[in-house]
Amino acid sequence: MNLKSILIALFLISGVTLSSQTQNRKIYDEKAGDNVLIGKCNRKGLKTGNFGFNFIAKYKEYNPSASVIEKIKEHLNGVTITVVLGTWCSDTELQLPRFFKIMDLANFNEKNISLIGVDTKKQTYITDISDLEIKLIPTFIFYRDGKEIGRIVESPKRSLEKDILKKIK
């Protein structure tokens, strides 16, 4: 039995079900060589461990364009965002703090952001994300009134705030 099978069995034995998942679950990812967040998570979970140290530092140092932030504010009505991330991933480590800085400056309600952590195989084991068709992470998926209106995959083309504006306009 491999490590993944053992971890899945332990989750099932401990009473974890697909419908009663708690946030910020961690598993040891052999390829990453560290504990990673899987399934639903929140900002509190992102601020723990080595990832958290980097998250806080990168959040503080990022200075997005104020004029673009003002334009983003104009287009956020009805928007929700799902972010599929890997706490082991260097692109997530760079882009996620920037994303939160932009959303905070735009006064976007954090309850409209869903965060889903995956391991190095892009699996959660406790949250079905197959319908999201995730190839690379982080993937930021933007919805308006429940319909997907765009995504940013891995890294922005221009800057994160300019790409967000383009997706939600």
C-alpha cells in the first residue's frame, strides 16, 4: 500500500466525508517533501508554515497599480472567484499573495473567494474538482452570476491586476 492509499484510508477511518470537510487540511506530499494544504482552505491556512511566512512577506511587498484597482472595483458586482492552488508551488507562492492584495485593495468580499488546495498530482482527495479541468496552478477562475467569465492560469500575461480587470470587464 502506498502513502496516498494509507492517507486516504486514514481520512475515511477518522470519519472524514466528502460532505463534512473542514478547512485547511494538510497531508504530507512525498514529491513536495512537505505538508501541503488540500481541499477547501482559507487565508488563515495560507498564513501557516513556510508558505505562510512567504505569503505574508510577498503580500506586504506587492504594490499593484492603484488606477487599475479602481477600475477593478467598478466591475466586481456579481463576481465570485475560485482559486485552485498548491502550497508547494512557486507560482502559487508568488501570485496568491498578489491576488489577495489586489482583492483587499478593491474591497472585494472574501466570502466570494473559494480556495482549493491540491497536492503535486493536482488532487485533493476530499473535494471533487474534476469539472474545473485544472492543468496548471494556480488557476484563478472568475464567475459572474455563476457563469465562468475567464481564468488566469499559472502566471499573468501582463500584471495580475491588469489580467483580472480584463477577465471581469
